[in-house]
Amino acid sequence: MKQKWEMDASNPSEYHCVEARRGREFILRLKTGAEIVQAVQKFAEENHIKFAKIHAAFMGGLKPVKFAVWSPDTNNPDNIFHESTATVHNLSMVLSMGGMIEERSDGQKRVTFSPTHFVAGAGWDVPTFGGHLIEGIVQGTCEFFITEILGIDILLPSDAKSSAQRYPENWFKQVKDA
């Protein structure tokens, strides 16, 4: 049986909320050749960050950038979570980036995961595009803020152990930190 936070809204004003508080604040700087997803994961693990927000990216380019975008599922039109992978090989400028650092279950244990959305383009013969960042190799300098989030822990979906989803949707519960 699904938990309430997993179910579709029963009315237009329904929402779910958990109170959290800010922890440490960081500015992460990546230079040419760094891969954003790997660098963020290593940073989170080395700094013992369970939950954080990634926000306010500025400067930097990506070449190449691999990302997932929502796309029609021709086998199941009701599957609104279907994604396809795309790659842009031309140099593109990061216009915006935001996301989270969180823990997810890999079926056996909790692992650090960083679901990040981005928008890039705006030059070098590249139209504007965006999606879920899978891999982005920095060209030049890419900097962004990371704000640690304290006072929450993960709630796994009711079907987490049997889920075939690559990245199951989680939610959070409020906890008291030691």
C-alpha cells in the first residue's frame, strides 16, 4: 500500500511538507576536465553530507554533456516518467543548474545520489537545452553553491525493494540531530 506522499493529489491545494534547517554552506569550483556528477558525489562523501541543495550555478561550459530528457514512451503512453538519453558534443555554456544531494537505496544500502537539473546552450552554435544531468565534462570553470540540509532523513517508497525504477522517488521525514 502506498504512503500518502506517494499518491496523486486528492485536490488542487494538497501538498506535503517537512521542516529542515540549513547546515554548512560551500562554493564548489570545478575546472576543465572535471566531471560534475562524480565531483559532487566525491565532495558529498568526503564532507559527510547526507542531504544538500545545489543552486546558483555560474560560469563554465560543458563538452560533452550527457543528460536525460522526458520523452514519449511509445510502448506505454501513460508512462509519464519515461526518459531518453541525449548527448551534446559542442561546447555549451551552463545557464542554470539546481538539484539535490541525497541518499537513495540501491536495493542493498544507502548511496549518495545527486539528481541535478540544468539548462545549457546560449552560444557556440548550440541551442538552449536541459534535463537531468548524467555526465558533464567542465570546460573552463564551473562554480555553484551547495547548502547542507539538516534535520531530515529519507523515506523510501513503499515498493523500494521490488521497484524496477532506476531512481525511485523518495520523500523525507523530520528528525532531531544529535
